[in-house]
Amino acid sequence: MLFSRRNFLASSVSATTALFLTSLDSFALPQQQTNNMNTGFSLKVLATNWGFEGSMDEYCEKVKKEGYDGIEIWWPVEKKDQDELFAALKKYSLEVGFLCAGHESDFDKHFDHFKMMIDAAATNTIQKPLYINCHSGRDYFSFDENRQLIDHTTQLSKKTGIKICHETHRSRMLFAAPVAKQYIEKVPELRITFDVSHWCNVSESLLHDQQRTVDKTLERVDHIHARIGHPEGPQVNDPRAPEWADAVNAHFAWWDKVVEMKKQKGEVLTVLTEFGPMDYMPSLPYTRQPVADQWAINVHMMQTLRKRYA
């Protein structure tokens, strides 16, 4: 019986996935409560629209059905896109966190674009965001240039009461742990979105030799991007696979510390499940078929986080 190449590849992926022993299962148990926990703590888990190809209404309907608290999305510059977004958020009773950035290589133009975007997101009169996450600056901007973005967001946060965080992201200001350390030491107002998967990739390690810097970083974290990275990339193909246990263990150990601090302070912690589509998600050669289901992984991660922390 003839069997097509595509069907063979699809069957092989399904069979392999079925054999996975979920390394996340050990984390889907409630974390031990501490005696000094403040009852004001709460966990809000948000979904990404990265890779979703449907309409905003379809996306928000699916997010709500899965049990997320809200979404994280780039601030829409166009009025029609803003109207569509806010209508869907209201319809499905979802909260929102906004992404903002500059993209220009010239600093002055970059800074102007960044200010325009983040000012609009923070002062919109329709729905106050839970937070604003910044893809801040560039890795090739100077310290003083990048610091101007932090200073602007500090003043904007004080003015609006919105948490504004700067992401540990490749190509951006906080692209590596040793670089971020300089900002943490010199800018006490800096608040961080902790996407440590990038740092693992940049350093080609699980940061065991930089734990002191990581610990200092964790004290500044207000928002987490819950993606599992590894020494050779920012995203494992499927965190449920047993071969990624070391990476999964390392990431949860870092997140556990953040949750512990938030529980002691009685603060809200927001988390985005951010496993991405291709090319973050590896694919089979020739077919561009992803090796795992991005949406299912993110939902599984959301459920695991809730069971462990909420």
C-alpha cells in the first residue's frame, strides 16, 4: 500500500507526540504556601495572539473559552483596529496588556515612535491595561540612550498608575544578563518583564553561572513571559517532552521565586503564555509542518501555572 510522504510525516509526528511523558506534570500541583503570604496576591494568565490567523472576535472568543483572564497584544495604532479590539474585549469580558516598541535604527526616530505608541496605549480612555510591556531600545544603542526610554516610562507609570515593564529580549536593551545587570544597578526605577528564554539562548546556558544577576533581576519582575528556552534556542519544541526536563525545572525555579515575592507583598502577577509559531516552533523540512501544536502548548502551560500558583 502506497503511503504519501506528507501522510507519513504527519503520522510520525502524531505518534511521537503520543509517546511524550509530560515533564510539566510535576509542576501542576499547588505550590506550598508560606506563613507570610499576603492575601492580596492574585495570578492573571494571558494569551498571545502571535500566530493566530482569525479575526479579533474569533481570537477573544477562543481565549475566553480556554479560561484565560485576558490577552497581551501590540497596541493597535489604527483607530479601526482599536475599535475592533476594545469591542472584543468588552464582549468577552477580557483584560488586556499592551506591547509597545520603537523599531527605527536611528535613536531619535526610535524614541519618538516609542513615545507616541506607549503614550497612546497608557492614556486611552476605553480600557485601562493591566500593564504595558516594552520591547525597549536596541542592543546597539548606548546606555544613556536606552535609559531615556526607561525614564520616560517611569514618569508615565507615575502619571497613569499603570505598571510599565521592560522585557529581557534579544536585540533589545536587556538582551543579556550581564548587560541587564548594569541597568538594574544604575536605574532603581526599572521594572522588568522576565522572558528568561532569551537569556538562556544568548548565554548558551541555563544561567547557572549567573545566578546572582538573575536573583537581582527577579526582584524587579512584575510580568512574566512563560516560554521555556534552552542553551541553543529561545523555545523548546514542546515543554511536555521529557528531554527538556532540565530547562523546564530551571524556568519554574525562577518563576517560583517571583511568585513567592509577589505573595509576600500581596501583589498581582501577570503571566503570558508565549510559545510561538514557526519559526520559533521548529518545523519538518520541506513541508513547513510544525512539530507540535502551539495553541495546545500554551493552554497546557496556562493550566499548569494556575494549578501551581493560583
